[in-house]
Amino acid sequence: MKKKTYLAFFSMSIFIFLGHQPHTFAQNTTRWGLPEGAIARFGKGTVVGIGYSAIDRVIVYSPDGTRLAVASSPGIWLYDTATYQPVALLSKHTDSVESIAFSPDGSTLISGSLDGTIRFWDAHSGTFWQTLTAHVDHVSSVTFSPDGKTFATGGKGNGTGIRLWDTPTREYRKTLGRNVYHINHIRFSPDGKTVIATGRGSDSITSIHLWNVLTGEHYLIPVEHTEEVHNVAFSPDGNTISSAWGNHIYLSDAHTGALQRMITGHTERVTSVAFNPDGNLLASTSWDHTIRLWDVGTGELQHTITGDEYNVPNIAFSPDGKTLASGSKTSIYLWNTHTAALRHTITGHTERVTSVAFNPDGNLLASANGSPENTIHLWDIRTGEHSKTLRGHTRAVHSVAFNPNGKILASASSDRTISLWDARTGEHLRTLTRDTSFKQIVFSANGTLLVSTGRFGNNDGVSLWDGRTGTFLRTLTKSEGDCVAFNSNGNILASGNDFSAYLWDVASGEQLYTLTGHTDEINSVAFSPDGNILASGGGDAAGEDDLDATICLWNVETGELLHKIIDRTGYEIRVHSVAFSPNGNILASGNFGRTIALWNVSTGELHHTFTGHADQVVSVAFSPDGKTLASASWDGTVLLWELTPQIAGQ
């Protein structure tokens, strides 16, 4: 009865919420698990842990094989394995999820996170149940005992060790290995009597530790190498332990610790190992960008899966053993374990988003993605649906900009090219090249000029192009440039690099002012709509190793500093992006600390904050009508935030 009431209330809430929104988003995943104040999320985020060897399980099957759980930057996605469509997003954690596990009966999913919490979810509906806070630092590994009556959690920090909990009551039982302070992976033996883990002791050497669950007795499997032990797994019969050290896989006797076999073949560090349900097949992943399937009895290689552009540290066999799931940052691959053929690909996860821009009518949003995705995505703001993916750049895309009539989209990349696209069809129109890694591009208000900044090449600096033909015109400065902006008339240009911002007369190329106020890099500059104020966002040195996130507001006519704002809404490291609202009353900033801050331009005081990204916010943009703010993050997502009249400073 409680579940029915909850669902009815949820449905009614969605209906009421939609009735008050300026957008008519389709009922799709863009509205799932949103933070407070957000009205849509574009992109399913980056699959967490890819490229790192110490991450625990972030791709797991439910015991009956009907669900696949994938931990990503916004939360944990649940997929129906019959259709491979998402059915829920579990998004209560406030930081990256390090490990997930289903209970043996499939009813519960638990997750451990960098936010230091363990969270419990209904595995069928995705309903959040409970939060536990247990470890000094983040929770790095979670797992259930085979009978489901106990769950174990591992953390990172002195004295945390492995904690055992009673599943029905969630009550703490005992701690194993208080002297092991850096737990990476925890597994129960199939009979539930032993816990195995990899972790660092006081000697900072990573070892394989085993404990008797009942008595707490501890012993080590001898480590003959100094490389970090990346992953361990029990065979289904409990007699063998597989571990990954360096480029090799070791099979050891689970009772004596004696080495049974060493499997070689990978050319780079092995990051993950997993037995199939029958125990006759072992899968491994490596920094050599391959997944390999081995015969456990003979150690012979059965199949090699190649071609993935990422280091894939996480794999999972389906309960029937017929499918192996592996993940990249943007896709989940399902492989036939008998033939190594690709069965299906789950798409929609996205790499770092580096830039966002609205088209002039506000109905289309462009977002740029970093390496190795190197793409531009177009999103329909009215429906919330993905419109197109533009491909062609060979390295990270750092900036996107629409021309004033919205017909052309420009993209700048570290592949030393600027691409011009037909914004309606997605057709590639023209490529502009210079011997520099392009950082940012902006059109002038009338579209006749396109300005670019570049770094690390023979033509570094601020360059001007004909906005209609793409013809290179001239370079204003040879100094490395990070950011650039035109005023509303197009006659003054602002640029920023290192510790200074500059104002330029566009017609003559004369430098008007050098604006000094930051003591670290300037990452973004923006003019107010009336052109009277320039905002610069970056950092200030706040100690030997510390930076303050800083915004400076300047009088454009005189070069005078009006306000210096220290942004303490995040980690106080640096501001990545600044943008004025269309009415000029509010300045938005995105910072290293994952926060979007809104500032009163007249007073320099904090007006409002939005939080919800799982990584740095690197780009912010207001819609032309001032009702929506878009934010782009290295978590692989774009969030749209509702700007009520009060929030928008109207």
C-alpha cells in the first residue's frame, strides 16, 4: 500500500511540475534524478573509474541477470538486460560511486562512494532506502556474503579496515584488519567463511589479505613482486584465488596461498580479473586496451577482444556465463563469451563536457566533448531530446559557438582545427587551420568576425577570421591565449591569459588596457550586455599550494577594478567560466568545486547557488530569454537550471 501511495504522489508531482515549466520535455531519462533547481540533464555521464586500476566493481549483474547496474558520474544506472534500456537512475550520492553490489536474492543494491557513505536501494524500483556513514574517508568497496545475511565495506584511511554489518538490521558487527588502511577490493569466499581483500599496510605495500570471518584470524598470500595488486577473485568452488599483479595473472591455492599458475600475455598492467560462473573461464582487462579470456585449467588464451580506446578496469559475467559486460567512459559493451563477438552496445554515456552554447532562438544547445570522444552534441531544448552528434575532430573539442543568425556552429579543437558546421543539418562546411591548439572561439555580434585563442603552437595567441568565409585575417597577439569575448558592438575585444586580461580595439588592433588583478590563470572573460563591464574568472594564489577562486569585475571605459569576488561556494581553487544574464543583473560562474554561483553584478554579492554536478563545472551559458542556465561539467553531463524571476534578478 505504501508503494502505491508513493507512486501516485510521484506521478502527480511530475504532472504539477511540468505544468509550471517553460519547456515540454518528453518523459525520458533527461529528467531522472535531477538535483534541486535543475529541469533537465543531457548525457548519462561518464562511467566512473575507467582508466584507474584501484576502482572496485562499477558494472554488475543482478543475480537473475535481468538487470545491469552501471555506476556513472550522475549516479547508478539500472538497465533492463532484455532491452538494454535504462529503467532507473539512483542518484543520492554527492560524489563518485566507487563500488556497487546486489544482494544474493536480488532485492537490494548497495553502493559505496567517495562521499563516505554506504547507500541502500530497492534493486527493482530504484527507491532509496537508507544511508550509513562508516569510514574515515571514502568507501572503496562493498559486497554481500553469499547468504546475504552480512555485508562488508572497505574504506581508505587509518584504522578503517573492513567492516562487517548485519544485513537485516544494518547494525555494525566487527572490524577486520584495522592495520590495513587502503582497501581496494573485498570479496567473500563462496562458503562465506573467508573475506579476501587487497590493501596497503603500514609498509605501504599492497598485499592480498584473508580473514576468517568467525574468528578474525588473518593471513597473507605472499607477494613476490613490488607492483600493486589490482584485483582479486575467488573461483566459484572457492579453491582458487585469481589476482592481478603488474602484467601478469596469478592463480593461487585459496587454502595454502601456494602459487598454482602464472598466466602471461598482456603487454601492460592487468587491471581486473573475473571468473565465469562455471569457473572454467577467466576474463582479464589491461592497460594494453584488450580483454582476454583464458582457460583456467590450462592457462591458455581462448579469445582476445581488442579495439577499445579506454583502459577498461571493470568487467562482469552474466549469471548464465554467456555474456561478458565491459565499459568504456561512454559505452557499455556486451560480448559473447563463446565467440568473443560483440552482442550489443549501450550508448549515451558521455565524456568530459568542455563547452556549451545556446543558439540565438534558445531552442538548440550545443555541447563539446573532450578526448577521446572528440564530438559535438546538439540537444533540442523544447523536447529534451538528443538531436545530432557531429564528428570529425581528432582531439578534444574545447569550445563551441553559434553565429548570430544561428545557421553556423563553430567548434575549436586541440587538433589544431576550427570546424564550421551547418547548425540545422549537422553538415560539415569548412575547416580552418593554424599551427596552434585552439582553446576558444567567439563570433562578433554581427557575425562578420570570428576570434580564436590558441596555445602550444607556432601561432599561439588571439587571431581574427572572417566569420562568413573562414578566411584568416590577422593575429592580435602572439601571447598564449585561454579565453576571449567581443563586446555587444563588436568593436572591443577582451582576452585573458596567465595573470592578466586585455582590452583591444578590433579595427586598429591597438591594445587599450592591461587589467591586472588576478595572481593566477584567467580562464574566462565576458562582457555585460551593455558592454560597460568586463568579468574575468580565474584564481589567486592563496598560499604555497592553494588557490582562491576569483572573479574580477572591470569598468571597460577606464580599466578600473570595480569588484573582486572570492568564490567560496566550491573548493576555492579556480573559476572556470563566467557569463552575464541577458538583463545584465546577474553574473554566473562555474568553478572547480562543482558549483554554479550567481552573483549580483551591482554589489558583487552572492545571489544564489546551484549544486549537482559530480566534477568541475567548466562552462556556463544563459538562454537568450534569461529563463534557463546551462552548465557543462567534466562529469560528462550538461544540466539545465530553471531561473525563476527572483533567481534571475528580475
